[in-house]
Amino acid sequence: MNLSDIKKVYFVGIGGIGMSALARYFHGRGVAVHGYDKTETQLTKKLVEEGMHIHYEEAVEKIPEGIDLVILTPAVPASHRELVYFREHGFPIKKRAEVLGIISRGMKAVAVAGTHGKTTTSSILTYLLRSGGIDCTAFLGGIALNFGSNFVEGHSDWVVVEADEYDRSFLHLSPNIAIILSMDADHLDIYGDRENLLETGFRAFARKVEQGGSLYVQYQWRELLGEMPNLHSFGLEGGAYRSENVRVEDGMFTFDYRSPSHNFKGLQFALPGRHNVENATAAITVATQLGVGEDAIRQALRSFRGIRRRFELLYRDGQSAYIDDYAHHPSELEAAIRAARQLFPDKRITGVFQPHLFSRTRDFADGFAAALDELDDILLMDIYPARELPIEGVDAQLLFDKMKNPSRRLVSKASLMAEIGQNRPEILLTLGAGDIDTFREPIKAYFEKRN
């Protein structure tokens, strides 16, 4: 497929974070972008404002003539009426990951993989590179607040992409540099078990790194990959490329970075949490490899504003704070709760959690319960199904019954705001990858009015 031949493209599921980044890429190249999504969101409204054409019902009659390429997300079912039409009429159809692979093969790519931290790390890396004079393109899995977008258009040879393990999407990439942040069990609906995730997922991805390229792996996961050429380890307090002496100073996480060729003392990072310092460690490592200097790294770390819904501080005063986070896996919940504890050590922390997917809730029920028990108060919402049908016996009650914290309550969307008002939380976290983000503005307004 020659990208320069494409004049009109159609996205089935254009509102997804990865799909919309691709849509912005094509739109920026002067391609006419059309698409369908199930629901109108702030992101789809923004795409329409930018000049793209989107509708929200399965309507074959709304598909324009002259489509050169159809791009779909794996989240769309095979029975989707528009998809059936495209297949029956022989349109060229490619998955999002395939198209990303084609784009990145024409450039020098840094691919960021791992079950957690991909979006944060790729956003930090993009900001470090661009701050250091490397005008990279980037496809991000979230809205990076410094760029106001999930797509960053650059004019150098370099592109930063997220390498998604879901549906083995990352096997379409052949990066020059790869980062693997973590390899926790996840997406077992695709892989079956953990060993299969490692062998047909992450090890297969690691083998896709271009000959002579570099692979950076979090040091505690390094052994699971086996022998690989140009394999380096990074981490907190461990690995050849590492950050040490992590502490909070003047409200910022402060740390020292050490590698075989660099030693940076007292770096200050605006994003809270040890897990984010580790993400920054991976980004610093690649940025220095590509020639970004110490001063640019120092300034960029201090001014990095984070990503929408990644420990995003939406309200803060002397007594209270409200943070929204995308956490939807037990280890992500643990990291977000731990970061809140480090930032607000003397405060009572309340969490609102919306589980994401029936299969994930079933597979990690014990881990979710243990992570949520670390909160002082828990408001537990119904499971957000996304692409799945219900599984018998798997619901919010399953998690509720496994939790030990006596200060926990089941809440519905209809009762959530009343429960928050009754609870009067000091520090509130909203957690989850479903539609819990629709409560961001009402909760923020509640805090502003209360105080």
C-alpha cells in the first residue's frame, strides 16, 4: 500500500484514542477523513471541528463515494453493518496497527511497549526529544497536555509510537529502538495464559527490533526475555540505566539519573509517583541515546504537564484534591493509590472505581480487591462492558465480596454524586478506563463549590 495514493480514508471506530491519532495524521496530509463511531464524545467533536466528517449510527448510506482505504479497530464487531458492506464490496481494509506499521516502516521508529505506562512514557519521550531539537512525529495513546493532542506532527525521520500488545498489534512494528516497561498478565481473552503472552507477544515483539537497534527492558523483567542482541536494562535503583535517590522536594519528585555515560543529579519531575519516575527513566535513556542534552532534559522534565486521565490533578486547595486516573489493572490501581499517598501522606483517600471488562474483572478479581483495599474509602461502580457481553457471576458484587475494607459501598452512576456529597472526601481519585470520565466535570465543580 502506497500512502501517497490515498485521497479519502474511512475509519470504523474513529473515536478511539489510537484511531483518532491516525485520523489526525491523514487529515494533516490533506486526505479527506470520514468515519463512524458509536457515541459522540469530546474527542469526536474536536475531530469534527478540525474538519473531519463523523456520524454515529451504522448507516451504509452515509458512507461517501471514492473511499481508498478503510481502517478498523479490533473493538468493532465483525457483524457491524458498515464493515460488512466494505467487505462485501471488496474495499481495501486494514487494522489500525497495520497502518501504523506501514507509516513507521518509512521512518526511524521508537516503539514503547508494556502492559502499563506506554502512554506516559511515549508522551514524556516525545516532549524530551522535541525539547532537545529532534522534531519527531508521535502517535500517543492519550491526550498529552503539553501538545493538547494524541498526535504530534514532526518533520524529522523519527517517530514515537505506542506498541500495543492487545490483539498482538505490536507485531506489525519493526522499530529501531524499543522499550518494554512491564509484562504483567493482561488480555488473557486474546493470549489464553501468561506464558503465551510472553512468547507470542512480548518475546516476538522484541525479536522485531531492527538489526543493530536497541532494546531497553525494565530490569526486573529482563530475565523473561532470554538472550537478545543489544538488550539493556533500566529501572529504579536497578539496571544499567537507572534513577536513584527518589524523594519529594518542593512538591516535585526529585531523583538522580545514572547510566554508563551520564550522571544527572537532582532532576525534578512534575509528575507524581515512583512509577512515573521509572517511566521518565526509560524516556531519558532513549533521549540521551539520540543526543538530547542535560539542560534540555532538566527543563522538559520540570515543565512536562502529563496526560489527560493519567494521575491528572483536576482540583487542589490546601485541604483537598481531586485526581482522575485511567487505571484499569490491579498494578495500575496500586501505582495511582501509592502516588496519592506519597503526595498527601496525612490525608484520607477515597477512590471511585469503575471496573473495565467482565473478562479482566474475572481474571484479576483478587488483585483488584487487594489494590482497592489500600484506599481509606471505596465507592465501587458497575463493570463497564466495552466490547464484551456479560459473564455469569462476574459483576461489581464479586469484587465487593472479596474486599476486606469495611468502608466500601456499591454505587450506581445515578447515585455517585450524592454519595460523594455525603462522604465529603479530602482526596478523591476516580479510577477506570470506561465512561467514568463523564463525571470529571461534575466532580470538579462539586469541589470548587464546596470550597
